[in-house]
Amino acid sequence: MLIVSGRLILKPGTRDQFLACCEPSIRMARRAPGCLDFAVSADTIEPDRANVYEAWTDAKSLAAFRESGADDPSFSFIVHADVERHEISQSGPP
């Protein structure tokens, strides 16, 4: 299993527009084979920050999704991204 998670710093005052722009990509990802979850959300403290979380069954599914679509217009809002991919070998209840 793969987790992609992190934070995006956006151009000042554009977070709501960014989130609206992300909606089609989020819907597409959630329908993609191998996608367990995909979310982009507003940070509750920092007004120009969005948080990302993705869960995928495997690297092939993630790569297929990344290669499947046109350029995402939401990228133009991002000033800085601190996002990492985590390979999970085991998980269980908290």
C-alpha cells in the first residue's frame, strides 16, 4: 500500500478557488483502479494551505492515474509543495 501525503502552500487568497479546481481530479482519482482514498482539504489554521492525502493499493495504480489525465490547472495555484510518498508494509487498528 502507498500513502501520498503532505501540504501545499498556495498563492495568497486562492485556496477556495484551488479546492474547487481540484474537485474533478479528486472524483477521477476516487474512481481509478487501485485508489483507496483521495482527499484535498483546507487547513483549519493556515489560510493559504491545503492538505493532501492519497491511499493506493500499489505503485502501478498510482502511476497509471498520474499518467492518465491532462495537465491539472490546479498546479498553477501552488507556491510550494511538501508532499511525500510512503510505502506501507503493515497497518492495523490504532
